Amino acid sequence: MSCEMLFSIFAAPKVDEVAADLRQLGVQAWQALIEAALLHKCAPMLLERLRQWDFLEHVPDPIRRRLAQITFSNAARNLKRYSDLDQLSAALGAATPVIVLKGGRLARTHYRNISLRTMVDVDVLARPEHLSQVAERLTTLGYKRVETRSAPRYVELIHDISYRRDGLTIELHRSLLNAGDPFSIDYEGIWKRAIPAGKEGCFYFSAEDQLVHLCLHAAYHHKLTIGLYAFIDIGLMCSDMALDWQRLVERAQSWRAERCVFLALKMAEQLVGAPVPAGVVRDLQPPDFKVEMLRKAADTIRLTMNNEAAGRFANTLAWYMTIDAWRRLPYTLQRRFLDPLEHRSRWSTAEDATWLAQLRPLLYGTAQLLYSRRQWQLVHAHILGTRLSRWMERPL
């Protein structure tokens, strides 16, 4: 119920459509609404939405205080993130440029208030020839690389590596894709079109590149289970006056990402009222699109989960329950089961661990699946998301 209310708030163009339902909420229901907003990483935007509607006077005092505290804490974290990003940019200089991705750009340029965009980390893209210099500079600044317990070839399979300092993470991207992704990106074109971010050596994507990347990231890489905040991002980008919609269509086609962009734009239009021109939808719509895909996509987004063990189990089980998963088995085995140093199974890396202890997450997930309706829903959501992501891979 709380999730449905949250989605109704962001889908409503004006308060009149949801005011009656909001006034009927008690403190406990408001608390559940906040929890849903936290799960979908849009709690500060919920406060902003209520403020824009002049509805805060109808919100219970404890709820207003909690939303204000969440927003204040998010602002403090984001200020620290931007301070770290500016420090990295200054250390690199103009000779080693980086592109700030996703939330690191949007919080400054589209949200207009850095307290409103929740960020888990800061993502930056570097040119391949500059990766070693950026990694070295991060180490010099006190960042430590986050080990993944994966095979040495893991570095070749993923598109980013995490560096952490004082609890804050910078994701260093070598590309926008993982190995095996069926898309084609012109990186030289991306760098030529990049626009200065106001700091020496720091850049942003062009509007078209930014929007296509957001759609690809939310719809394909996260299989739509990323959270409502990603579609708020897309909606804000759709309102960007610098966006050329014809170029966007051409960019999606050149990246072979028409299906991803089409589905993500349709969901942003449905969930947050993104202003997508009808002609763009028509140009991007695949011939095998079925309206029921939108319902399945919406179900998947609403069942977004946090990183609890049950959720990870649902994701893994759903992935293996799809036939196309076997096509990526070599990548999966290397990413999930090999230790980087000793090339042993991840299940045996702890010297004093028993097989039972190592299998505990799997046993826990299986037990959850047997009696938890929520677990069945999570598995179902991930099956839907995985099937839709396989559909997005098909060439037109």
C-alpha cells in the first residue's frame, strides 16, 4: 500500500489527485511511506514534492521532522562527495580528464539542490589510457581499492572498480558496458561531445548521451529493479532544454539501445510524467513490443528491493531460471566463484569455514522462498526484469 501511494505521488501532476488519500494517512502509514521512499532512494524528493504542493501543513510533525532530517543528512553526505570529487579533479588536472556520471552530474545540474538526489557513490569515466593515472591519484589521496574476491580476469569483465575512503566510494569506470553486453558505444564521440563541468579536467555527458546512458543503466544493467529515483532522473533529463530529441533517437540507434531507451522512457512517462514526445516513442518502438510489457516492467520497478540476503538470493535464482542465462555462464563463473589470489572457490576462502556455513545464505534464501510471500514476489520480479533485459538485447 505504501509503495502504491509513493508511486501515485510522483505520477500525479498536481496535488488534487492524491490529496484525499494523503489526508487519510495516519502516522504509521506515513512512516511506511517514508520507508518505501528510502527503499526507492527518493525520500528527499518526497519532501520536496510535498513542499511544492504546499501540503506540508497536512503532514504530521514527526513525519516532517524525519523527512527534513533525511534530507539534511543527504545534503551533508553529498557535500562531502562533491568535496572529494573536486579534490580528485584538482589532483588530476586538465591533462587527465574525467566525465562525472549519473547522480554526480544530475544533483548539480538538474535537481538544482544537491540535498534532493540520493547517491550511493560517485561515478567517473576515464579514458583507457588514463586509467592507471586516475587509479594512482586515488591511491595517493588515500582511497583504497575495494577487493571483489573474483578472478583476475574480472577486471576485463566489468566496467567499473570501486575506491573507498572514509566510507565514501568513487566508482572508476573504464567503459559504460560489461563484457558480453550487446551494445555499441562510440567513446571517442562521447568525449568529443562532452561539456565542461566547471572544474578543470571535469566534464559531463552531452544531454543526449546522458539520457541514453541513464536509460541503459536503469532498464538493462539493473533490470528495472533500480528504484523509482532512476526514473525521476530520466524525467528531469527529458525536461532539459538542451536535449535534441532527434539526436537522442539517432544516438539510441547508433548504440543499438533502442529497446532500452524506449522502455525506460515509457516507464518514466508513466511513473513520473516525463514529457516524452509521441514522435520519439513512435520512432523507437520495436515491432515486437507488446503493451503487457509495460505492466510487467511496472511490477518489477515497484518490487525494487534493498541489499538484504533474501533479495540477493531472489536475484540469483531468477537469473538462473531464465534459459538465456546459460549464454553468459563463463562470465558468471569467473565473477561469482573464483578468488583473485588463489583461484579457489569463493565457498572455501575462509580456512575455518565449513561447507554448511558457506552454504548458509543459499539455505536461508531457500527457506525464505518456501514460506515467504515477499520472497516469491521478489523472485517473480527479477524473473520479469531478467526476461525484459533479454528482450532489450535483441537486435531490431
